[in-house]
Amino acid sequence: MGHAPNCLADFLRTYNGGTNRGDIGWGMVDYCKWDAPTSAGGNKIYQAKTANYWRGDGWGYAEYCKEIDAGRPVHLGLSSSRGGHSVTGIGYDNTDGKQNYICWTTWGGWGIRSWGWAGESESGYGFVVYAGTTLVVTPRTSPN
């Protein structure tokens, strides 16, 4: 890194455009704890907790939709026979009878995309969601 952490990518330990899946949740929590010089209250007002979920443990589309309905984006881990990727899930759409998640991605041009939970998508990679990381930020109940 070479400097004190001062942005989300630093806290996630992003290096050469890549971030280890195990660093994402704790990096987000550490970022929320950071008392940035430009923040109004920093870590004195809010607390954060994270959780990692895996499809193999029963976490799936229904749980993802509950997080979105609660107003919380979800970091999604994706895999395919062509490699891995991750995106921020910000919504869902199952009006076509399929389980689609809405995400922000930088692949194929920056923007919002609708990709299939089980791998059918316009990405051309057939990404399947294998994991999710949630972040819940709440007001502190006692001073820190």
C-alpha cells in the first residue's frame, strides 16, 4: 500500500485491481470505523458488522432479496469455468420467471446490469453466484 489507508480500496487491501474475498467484509467494517478527516462523526456515531454467506451452506437468492429489500447492497462472489469476479448487488428482478440480480459492474462498460443468479446472463461468462457478503451499519447505542 505504501501509505496510511485513506479510501475503501485501501481498507479492502485491493492490489493491482484485485481484492481477496476474505478481506472484503472486514475491510468494509474497518472502513466504517475509520474516523476520516472529512466525516461528520466517523466511528463515534455508527457501528458496522459483516457476515459472509455461502451457497453451499444454504444461503441463496431469497436471502439476497431480503437484504436488498432491507436497503442493504450485497457484495456477490461469482464463479464460472472462465474465472471469478465480484460485483455489488443492488437489486433484483424476477419478472421474466428467472432469478436475476441487478448489479454494478465494470465489465463490458461501467454500469448497471441484470445477471442471472444461476449463471445465465449477458456477461458472456456464465457467472454463478457462490457467496455474498453483507454489511449492516447501525447507530451506536453507547459512546465508543
